[in-house]
Amino acid sequence: MRHVAQIWLAVGAGGLLFRTVQLFFLKDIQTGLVWATKILTDPFHDIKLYHRAPLFLLRGELRDPALGADSYAEDAEEVPRAS
């Protein structure tokens, strides 16, 4: 139980290496390297995109404020009124 994190890192690295080598043979070397680079850099890109999300949620903003008020009106459904 002490080395669970190390085991998961080894499994992840092994999976990354396996898929990269598999893509070398199925497609070409560039495809494998591009895929590996994407997988390795995705967490940093996600942090860049979503680092302010918890603050917006704490403020009660459930939608992106950059979308503007017009997008809220487009998403709203018209409720039929009883006459």
C-alpha cells in the first residue's frame, strides 16, 4: 500500500510508452510523438483554461461571463402561457 502512487505512475508511463510505440508502427513516428506530447501537456493546458473556475462557482456564476447576457436568452426555453 505504500507504493500505490509509484505503481500508478509506472502504469501510466508504461501505457504512454506502449501507445506511442504502437502509433510508430501503425501510423508513423511523428504521429506517435505528437500524441505523446499532447498527453503530457494536457494537464498544464487544462490548468491554464480552468484555474479560475472555482472562484466563479463560489460567486454563483454557473456560466462563462465572457459569453454575455445574449447567450442566456438563446438558451432559455419559452414557457407556454395558459390563457
